Amino acid sequence: MGKIYIIDVTNRDGVQTAKLGLSKLEKTMINLYLNEMGVFQSEFGFPTTRHETHYLRANLKLAEMGVLKPIRLAGWIRAVAEDVEITFKLVPDIKHLNLSASTSTQMIEGKYLGKKSKKDVINMMTEAVDVAKSYGTESIGVNAEDGSRTDLPYLLEFGLAAKEHGATRIRYCDTLGYDNPFTIYETAKILAEKVKLPIELHCHGDLGMAVANSLAGAKGAIDGGQDAYINTTVNGIGERAGNADLVAVLLALHKSKGFLEKYKLANELDLEKSWKIARFASYAFGVPIPINQPGVGANAFSHASGIHADGVLKDPANYELFGFEELGRGEPETVETGREICTGQYGGISGFRHIMNEIAGEMTITFRDAEEAQNVLELVRYANVAAQKPLVEDELIFIAKYPEIARELMTMTPLDYLNE
């Protein structure tokens, strides 16, 4: 039997959401939380996008240092040879890539505007895979964008060509949320049987079925004899109606009727980190968690009906499929109503020292001298400018522990390429 892996794409698809975004430090924190949770891979950014360069390099350094391990960090680029070349010029240490090409007739005619045939798309993709292989790329996922609206014979031809040139996975993209659990199961199963590569499921929520489709697709891939890789985003943040929500997918895998008895996860995932990462993403994106969000919504464990309240007081299992403690929820929240000292882009050294002493707890964050404290404060100021909101405790601790990495995360070199 194949296994199920989780690949989170918050730092790629999530940040593409209209009117939303994350600072480079916030993207790094997402990677750290995903790693703590046990997520297999983070699609951590865009190697051909120059404002991502320092961030990508800094996160790869964190991986070398063992801070971001065992999670794998993968970049997303177009399936174009030129993009691969740019990737390894800007981020030479990257080891994992996803190469994306549009495969549906709608996209080939409506996006490429007749400039590329179906054969051209395959040739473009295979050339890109060849170049990526020549750089020693350890894993190459090939994306069939709009796969759910692609005719099956062409999808198979595309997948087989990718395999022949050394791709390690095929990403089947339900780009517009067009699939349903029955159609995606059949397609994933056929792809797994015929192409004989692991199948990655990338599902959107335009019709409200992203989580259900992800599980059904994974089942199809495994029934077809291959591993399945499910794409998620934290809180389901993504283009239009969003992607398959990370916590909802994990709950569905662990708690839905009989699923995990047959379809196994490749590695253990720590559900207790769910509340922490969901709450941070909500704060960082500036998007409240919906009140009815599975597991982490404000009403997920709330009971008002007399029958329900009576039942849950007698035994929570009467009306709760799982406990809030399993998701890391339950701690009291403290809201300051008196004096509060904050630090930010205009903060001073006294307030900063006070705050660091307050949050340090058992970690005992200390500075060698006033100069070191001042340097870290400067980094905190820059981080606050980038985020345009107060930093959370974990961000302050990260900056204090890894100031050089933080410096690189906040380094911008606009227009440098004009002088190259």
C-alpha cells in the first residue's frame, strides 16, 4: 500500500491570494510551525521572483543548520527551461522543485492564445525537467495545471513524458475546484496505474469540496498502487475560495470513518500544533478564522442547545468527534486592560528589553552587551515595518536567536539585476 504525505503550499498558493500577503519573516514562521507539526514538505516560495531570493536562501540555511528539518523546502516555477536556469542562478542550493504547465484545452487555447500546441507544452515541460535534472535536483514534481479539465489521454501522455525525463511526482491540479470526490478518485487511480508515479493532489474550494476531493484523490492514487501527496494551506487560505485546509485535511485523515485504518500517513503528524499554526496564520494574513472552521473555529467546541449541552456535560464524546485538547486548544487568553508596553518600528531599547525579559520565561534570552541588544532591536524594527503589525513572541524569539538569518530575511536589493 502507498502512503499519504502532506505538502503545504501556504507560502506559494496562500500568498497568491488577492489582497493578502505575508512578510518574509512571517513566511519563515509558517515553515517553522509546519516543521514542528511534521509536515513533509513546504512549497516555500518562488525562486525566479527576485524579492524572494534572500528569504529562500535564508530558509535553506536554516535547513542546513538543522532548524528546518526534517521538512523539505521546495520552490515553484513555470515548466520552462529559462526559469530553471534563473532558479539555480538566484538560489543555487535549492534541491526540490515543482514545475508547472497548463494542460487543459481551455488553458492552451485561452491562456497560450494559440502560440503553443499540446505537443509544444509537453516539449517545454520535458526540456525544463532535463535542465532541472542537470543541476542535480533531488525531487521534481511536474504540475498539470487545470488537470481536472484536461482530457485523460493527453493527461496520461503528459505524465508519461514527465516520468520518462526523470520527474519524481505528477501533481494533478484541480485548479478551479471542478472535480468531485468520484471523478477525482477515478482520475487519480488511472494516473497512478498508467503513469506509475506518485500522485500529488492539489485541490481548490470553488465548489466547497477541496478537503473531500483531496482524500478521494489520495485514495485513488493509493488504490492505483502509488503514494499520494496532498496539498494544503493553513486555514484554507488561497486563490478565490481557497485550497484544502491543513487542519481540516488532517482531521479528516485521522478522524473520518475508517479512513486511516487502510490509508496510512507516511509519518506522524502532531495535531496539537493545529491551534498554534492556525492562530498565527490568521494574525499574519489578517483574516479571522471562520467561526465554524473545523477544529479551530470559535464554535468548533461550543454547545447551546439544551440536548447537546446536557449530552456533552455527561460525556464530551456524545457531541464531539474529537477533543479540543488534541488540537492544542484550551489555554486561557490574557487581554491587557491596563498598562501595556509594546515594541515596533519606533520602539526604544528600554521597552524592548522589558518585553524580551517578559517573554523569555525558561529560555532566558540575554544579550552580551548594549550593542547586541540595540542590533536585535533594529532587526525587530525592520521586521515590524515589513509586517505592519506588532510581532508575536515567537517572531521576537526567532530574531534574538538567529539575528543573521533575520537580517537576510529583511534584506531587499531592488533593481540590482539592471546592473548585472
